[in-house]
Amino acid sequence: MVIARTVIKIVLLESGLEIVPKELHTHPVVLRAAKRYNIAPDEMLLDKTLHYKAMETLPQKWKRGRPDIVHTTLLILQDSILNQKGFLRVYIHVYDGRVFMVRPETRIPKHYERFRGLMAQLLKYGKVPPDTETPLIKLEAKSLREFVRKHGKLILLWERGEPARAVDVVRKALDTGLPLGIGMFPRGDFKKSTLRKAAYRYSLLGGKPLKAWTLACILVSEAERLLDVNY
């Protein structure tokens, strides 16, 4: 079968990336963490590991404060042969609704604390580095709706979706140019507004959930095989 497209787009959906919200700035747990890292609360990334007790009153707390999921998934995607050969484009959809584009040459910090600092800077300034005309990560769209208008509706990986083989899902993405969407939250479901932006909804494990980084590995592997990408 002839592949119509040679670039696959993957968007990391509903990522738990946000600056510590204002209502938590005076919480003792947040203040202790801010002092420990010598940064102000309004410049700190919300992280469940650091701020668990402070997050107890937050709405949708089960979806928030998980930058580690994004970190692991980005490392896999950006370090892949698929990306290094120029066949992958990665986007991050964050908690406030914005979508950021990660340039293929971007090297994600292996050290988690460095990654947290980078993401806090991204959320504050809208790009990193903030003082360059050619940022490595920059704002792509102010909302998922705007992103979909630019790139087309999503091919959503969803445990309640239609059962499908990974190879067929990746082939659909390559044939149509539509972005593949992977959820970045540890439990719960996509927002209804996100589900409405999907042209297709597929499940790769018969209704059983898969970790985001596992899905990333599967999708990259199938794309590399279909495109015959190797060193």
C-alpha cells in the first residue's frame, strides 16, 4: 500500500502541565517547595510529588500535576529514529488549553528537575528559550480547537474506541495527515470537548488502558516500519 504522507504528527493531549495555581501560592507545602528550589510559587510547575497535600482541594486533581508523564513520553518520541530522520512532529496540549510545537531537533533534558524548569519557562513565556527568534518549543495554537482547525481532527487513542491494530492506525495517520492523539493523564477520561475533536477513536488493547509512553513506543515503531526508517 502506498503511503501518502511521510510525516506523522503526535499530540500529547490534556497534559498535566501548569504553573502552581494562585490559590495554592500560600499553602505551606508550596512555600516549602519554593524555598527548597529557590523559586517563587508563580514560577514553579505544579507537581504531585511535591504538592500532593496542597492539591487536595483542586478540581480534577487526578489529572493535574503530572509532568513526569510528559517527560517520559517526550524522551521516547524525541530520541526516536523516526524523529531523528525528520518523519515526526510532536505537539503538547497543556492544562490551560494551549498547544505547543516541539521542533524535531529539540533535546529533552534527561534530568527531571531540569525538565520541570524548562516547562515552567515555556508556560510563562510561551516559548523556550524565551529570548530567541527560533525557539525549540513554541506556541502552536491558543486552544485545541485552533490546533484542529490548522491540522485536522484527531485520530484518538482511546480505551473505549473501536478495536484496531496499531499498524492500521498509523497507516490511517500517514494516509490522511491527521494527528494522532495520546492522553497524558494517569486516570479518568478525556474531556467531552476533546472527544468531539476526534475524527476516529481507536483502542489498541481491546478496551484495556495503556501507558502514554507505551503507546508512544508502539506508534513510533509501527511508523518506522511502514516508512522503512532506519540508520
